[in-house]
Amino acid sequence: MKAFIAQNKIFVLCTLLFCCWYIDVWENSNSCSRVLPIATYYEQGNFVLDKYKDKTIDISVIDGHYYMDKAPLPSLITLPFFGFIKSLGLVQTTDGSFYSKTIYIVGAIICGIIPFLLILFLVAKSLILKQQEDLILMAFVAYLSSFVFVFAGTFFAHVLAASLLLLSYIQYQKANYTYCGLLCGLGFLTEYTTLWILFSWILIELIKHKSIKNTLQLGLGFLPALIFILCYNYYFTGNALTMLYLFVADNFDVATKSTYGLGLPKLSALFGLLFSENRGLLFYAPVLIYGLILFFTNKLMILKIKYYVLHPIALPFLLTTLFISSHAAWDGGWSYGPRHLTAVTTLLIFGLTQSNLFGKYKTFFWIICGYGMACTLLAKLTVLYSVPPLEQNILSYLLSKLKDGFNDGNILTLLTNQKPVNAFYFFTILLATMFLMKPKSSIKIIEQS
């Protein structure tokens, strides 16, 4: 990896800046719910959000007090970093409040930007080991043209969970089952729905490999996370098995809330998650269309279709998608794409980049991902993830938003107060430089030397 960085310094630098360029500072309910416990901890020494209860609808009410309703890990790992900045005197209170853009920025870096860069690092490392450095740009574009990139740089949980589960998958492939289970546990504490990924791998070990030992190791690795969440639930709700989601203030009606918003899987939701212009995966991660082209033009892969049902990427995707389709909020509210599928989509794209067929039919790839890149770049410039339920194509919607104000959450604007559109020009220059300085394969480097 050091040799690769040395040979591709400009490409690496531009990639880092490009991925870090946009940092979400918008006060939305989702990230606000994670920000508030950090503010109250340093203000009053606890996680009671009563004084900020009107700032977000993503909040739980227990015995008349308000608490964060999210999985705890994103806030907990951001907490000490914000505390460190505060200890340096770089953060001051306003009327006794630490609530500010600073927490949003720290959370976005810790839970969005760094995890996304980790995903790209793991992809690049895998291709370098296969001496396929010339495919690294394509692999990066596979992610950059998807909704995963739109949520990079936000204080949501999705990208952090995705990076943890990708690390977990790599450990699973290496048969390091205890470490795999441990990372799955961290993913679960970040986003509860990722539990289906661990459950899928347990099923594979029991049904396909018939290994009780491997299953126990997966469970042993997950055990610390299980103990933690039971203690966490007990501390806040008084019952180890009752989660804070049961007490969500306004999101669901009484009947739906009693089942944590869950019901039976719905065909309309499945269609919406996979194929619709509203939230469909194939519209918001179009590289998967390229993956389908590779799959259906390969007779050998079609003949092995039964094998893929118990594949460690395919089964988590199937079970997670079915689970999300059973939820009352399956579409994610105002969202750029099916955000609840971020972790399994990250695994799908990683699996695609590892395929021996990746790099074939490049014309199809660039046409399909060119569309995706146009959408993600426009989203970064305009609405970011704040996309209402749509009945039109996402590209048309984003083009229509160009007449409105542009996203001021970027490095240049935050540091120098430059107009957001000027910052976007630099953003596109970084992208162009990435393409111009794209890595070459080891074989080509040897031939040229």
C-alpha cells in the first residue's frame, strides 16, 4: 500500500480532499438526535434532552423525560473527540449551551468521512493485492456514484455501520469468526438493522457449512455488544429487553409503535426499495445495474444461482431488504435513496469489485455510473440527502433544485466564506484530477520502467 501511495500521490491526495469536501452542518432531526446527548453530557453530566426536546422529532419520551432514540455508538464515539476539542479551548458555550455546528462537524468526520475513506481504502487494498490497480478508479466510482457517498460526511449512522460490516465481512472471509462477530456487534450498536447480516452468516455456517464451532465463535464475538445493549436498555428504560425505540415520541401511531414500527413485508415497499424512482436501489446505486449485466451475461453464474442464495453477501441483502420492507418508515423519510440499505449495498458493491468480471463491458459501466455521478454531485451541491418522496426521476428533481440555494456545508465555504457554487467548482476540479491521475496496473508500471 505504501508503494501505491508513493506512485500515486496526487490521485490519493485529490481523492482524500474530494471525499472530505462536503461536511453536513444542517440541523436535521436524524443527526440532531445524535448531537443532543453530546451537548447535554458536557452541560449537565447526563443524556437527558429535556431542554432541547423541540429540536428533533427523533426522540424518545420515558417517564416524562426525553432521550435519544438512536443506536448509541455514533454518539458515544464522537463524545470524547468533541470533549478533546473543548479541552483545548476551541469550543465555547453560548448562553450555557454547547449545542452548535461544531458537534455536527465532529460527528460528520468521525461517523461519515473517515468510515467512507476506510471503505475506499479496503477496496483499493484488495485490488492492489490482486495487482489490479488500474481498476481502483472504477471501484471508487462505483461508490461515488451511489447514495453511500451522499451520506459520507453526515452525522448519520449508515456509513459508519457500513464500514464496520465491511471489515466484518473481510474477517468472515478469512475465517476469523470471533473478530467477525465482534465487528458485527459494533455494527449493531451503530445501526440495529445490521443484526440481519450476522444472522445471515450464522445461517450459512449452520446450513451450508454445518459448523457449530464457527457459529459459537460468531456468537462469542457478538456477546460484548449484546451485554452492552442489554445494560443500555435497562439504564434508560428499566427493562433490558425494551429498547428506546418503543418510546419514540411522534413518529408512529400507538399500534405501530408497540411493534417498533414493524409489520409484515410489503410488496409495495419491496418495489419501492429496489425499482422505484422514489427510493429504488437501482436508481440510487446504478453500478448494481452494471453488476446485473455481468451476472446475466455469464452462463456459469446463472447456473450457480442456487449457490448465491446462501452467499455471505446475497443472503444479508435479501434478509435485510425484507426486514426494511416490513417497517412503517421503509422509505427513510426525506432521504437520498434507500438509506437503511447502506450497509448491505456497501457489501454488494465490494463483492462486485472483487469479481473476476469487474472491468468487463467498461462502456456500460461508465454510462451507468456517469448518470449516478451526475446525481450524487448535484445532490452534494444542492439538497444533499433532503429529498422528499418522489414521483419523478432523481436527476430531474436535482436539476430543478439548482435555482435554489446551494449547500454551504463544504470546506471552502466553512473556512473562507466563499460562495458554495465556487466551492463546487473546486470539487469538480478535484474529481477531474482524480480521473487524469488514475492509477495504472503494476504490470504497466513495470513495462514502462
